[in-house]
Amino acid sequence: MLDTDFFRRWMTAAAASVEREANHLTELDSAIGDADHGSNLQRGFAAVTEVLEKDAPATPGAVLTLAGRRLISTVGGASGPLYGTLLRRTGKALGDDDEVTRTQFAQAFAAGVAAVGQLGGAQAGDKTMLDALLPAAEALAVSFDGAVDAARAGAEATVPMQARKGRASYLGERSIGHQDPGATSAALLVEALAAAATA
Ligand code: ADP
Ligand code: MG
Ligand code: MG
């Protein structure tokens, strides 16, 4: 079973990973965007860990909805509302349970990923975070480790794609040949999830 502390560990691990990889994420965003993805997520996840310590939400769903709200309120870029929606909708789908199974979580996460698609209007193959999130959500129904592999492969698969959503789409064909920053950070979030599961 996944308890409140598991979701707290997930957010803490995500914040640490984003902190470590901030320069890399910003480098990727400088190639096909505006060079702020690392700093956007650094600011957002630092605020998430801070509010989780302060407010100490009591259920898995409450941890994720609070984290999502915080991302939306602290990150100005596209990724704030998108990741914020992912976490809020996942949290909402978890309801008020004190503990959830991985299967329940996988279903909730899939609902969160679908909400990201609705908000941003992107689909698989558009060279966005969804190219990592969609395969990860599907693999999560089987295992955490499988979700990590799927997210990483999904992020790498964005390299040859031409962006059809977000800032990178303004570049047209020049967006080809670069890994999408959001798909890369999405893989980090899924890695943090697997790390929380083994801790
Ligand atoms: P901004 O582009 O506003 O500077 P970020 O740099 O933080 O925001 O985030 C960029 C990432 O957001 C992209 O690499 C992409 O993965 C993701 N993204 C942008 N627009 C969309 C969208 N409509 N749907 C899904 N993901 C998107
Ligand atoms: Mg950017
Ligand atoms: Mg920006």
C-alpha cells in the first residue's frame, strides 16, 4: 500500500532531482524554448516541499492536490499549470483514502495525465511532456520500474519529433533533433516515484 508518507517522499525526491538536473533542463530549453525550464521547476518544487512541511496534509490525495496548487501558483511558465494539473487531478482521483494500492494510483495518475492533455491540447507525438507521461501512465499499471523505463524511452523518442505544441512549436522544423525539456523532466518525476517506492 502507498501511504501519505510515500507521496511526501515522491515530492521530496522530485524536488531534489529537479534541483540536481536544473542546469540540464534549462540547457534543453535553451535549444528549443526560452531557457527557463530548470529554474521554473526548481522554484516550483522548492515551494512544494516547503508547503508540504508547513501544512502536513493528512492523505495521499491531499498531498498531491496541495502540491499541484502550489506549482500552479509559483510557476509562471507553461509547465506550472500543466504539472500542477497533473498532480491536482491525480490527487483528486485518489479521494480521501489514507492508503492506496499501486493499481489505484496508476488509474488516478492516468486521469491526471489525461487532464494535462485536455488543458494543453497536446497528443502523443507533439513533442511535449505527454510523450513521457502517457507511456509511463500505461506502464505504471504493471510496475514502478516499468514506468521509469517507459518515461525515459518516451523522453528520448521526442528527439526526432517536430514540436506541435508550446514554445518549441514556433521553431517548426528547427525543433527537430533536440530532446523536449518537459518530457525530460517528466521522466525525472517518474524516477522520483520509483525512488519513493523503494525507500
Ligand atoms: P515555457 O515554455 O512557458 O517557458 P517551460 O519551459 O517551463 O514553460 O516548459 C516547457 C515544456 O512544457 C515543454 O518542453 C513541453 O514539454 C511542455 N509543454 C508546453 N506546452 C505544452 C502543451 N500544450 N501540452 C503539454 N506540454 C506542453
Ligand atoms: Mg521555457
Ligand atoms: Mg518561459
